Amino acid sequence: MFKNTLDNKRYYTLNYFYKQKFNSKVFKVSLNAGFSCPNKDGNVGVGGCIFCSKLGSGDFAGDKNKDLITQFNEVKEKLSKKWPNSKYIAYFQANTNTYADVKTLKEKFEPILKLENVVGINIATRSDAFTDEIYDYLSDLNKRTFLTIELGLQSMHDKTLKYINRGHDLKNFEECFFELKRRNINVLVHIINGLPNETKEMMIETAKFLNSIGVDGIKIHMLHILKNTELANIYKSNPFHVLTKEEYIDIVINQLEYLNEDIVINRITGDPAKEDLIEPSWLLKKFCILNDIDKEMKRRNTYQGIKAKKC
């Protein structure tokens, strides 16, 4: 049995982390608080990232037309029937969830934290959506609950960030990351494999970079082309190579090998909505991908962190 796992995975699983921390089954409840994005409204850019859906990466978050308590309880009711003694992490997922003044943030976050069995909050956001007042509020929040800030980076390469219309560069990300860590706040970083013009080596470099700065957790996504996005327009007019399942699995395993064993792997593939997906179709079989990653890691006799001390 490998360490940091409940089911003999060869990487540090989120389920194991939650079990060790809370001694309970823990679920993340995705919420849509109706925030906007500085990369859409003209503050730093317009149109958003080229891959971003109209729901702002919150395709499986709640209905923003419903209040947050209702959104939360609808999910909790379903889960509690099967796991009645569970605890919950409120996951503010859609768009940029620090893109507001502190008064607004408190109005969104505080009522959820008062709900029964809510043990923490995950806030998905961008590195260019912080102020000193927001940092101070998050520091206070961090003392009262288990707080995780989820920062989208996608790639460490500025050339790629510019191409995908990210709206910020690596330096901006680093400044935000280190300010959060200075305040002892847990930081989880999102990356995307398969971005146009990136090589396998570039994707591995992104993982090595995140390992070097000491991220607490990581979410690894496969680029997927969704209908009604700028990326879909680009792909239609000038098709680019989309990673095969085998290529993706190989890259993910290499990335895991360069990540220290204490970095929590929160996600290792995505699960796009079938009705919106253009490519790659293999991404719809999420559990097959997870199983294939397990099988290939076993075949290679490798595990998370095996190369971390060498990089």
C-alpha cells in the first residue's frame, strides 16, 4: 500500500487528505455566487481566456439565479441520503471569486460558513483579483475555517499565457502566490495540459515550477474544446493537435513524478459536459482515464515524487 492514499493510488489523493484532516467523508459543494471576471469585463481584458465557457469554468457549479444557501442545500440533500454523517467544503467555483469589494465577499462567504458541517471553503480565483483589503480578509478567514485559494495558472510560460488571453503573466501569479503563502493560506493551482503550441517538455516544466515554489495542491486538466468559445473558433479555422489519451497519460505521469509527495493531487483529469464538448471525445470516459493512469504507473513502477529531488 502506498502512503497518502486510501485505495492504493500512486499519488497523494484528496480523499486521503480530507480523511486525515477531518476524520470524515468530505464533499466539495460547487457554488455559483454570480461573480464576474476582470478578463471579461475590460478591467484587464475582454472575452476571457480562449477556452473559457460562458459559465466561467463553473459548468457544474450551482444555478446563479438561486441564492447560495439554496444551491448548497440542494447538493447536500442528495449527498446526505447516502452519506448522512459527511462534512462539506463550500467551493466557490464559477468565474473569479475574489473579484469584488470585501463587503460583497463577506456577504457571499460568511452565511455559508455558518451552515452545519461546513468545515472549509475553497475560493477559485485569479492572481490579478486581489487587493490588500482582500488579503487581510482572507487572513482572518483562514483563522476561522479551512481556507483554500484556487489559483488558475494553466501554464508557467508567458508566451502561452498571452496566446490564451490569460490577462496576466507569470510574475503576477508569483506575487499573488507568495503573498498568500506569507499569510499561511493553503494554495491550490490549476494547470492545463495540451494548450496550443506547448510541447511535452513545456508542460513538465510547469509542474516542476509549481513543485519548486511549494504549492499545497494541484489540479491537472486536459484542454478541452467547448462549443461557443474562442478556442472552438480557432480550432475550426486552424486545427491544432489535440493530445491523445495516451499522450495525456504519459505527460500526467511525468508531471506527478516531479511533484513532491506532500502535494495533494486534487484533480488529475477533467469532465466536460458532453453536449458542449467538441474535442477530445476520450475525455468523456473519466474513470477509464483514471484507471489507465493507475495501470500505467504500476507498469512503469513509478509514483508521485520519485524524481522530485532530482529537479
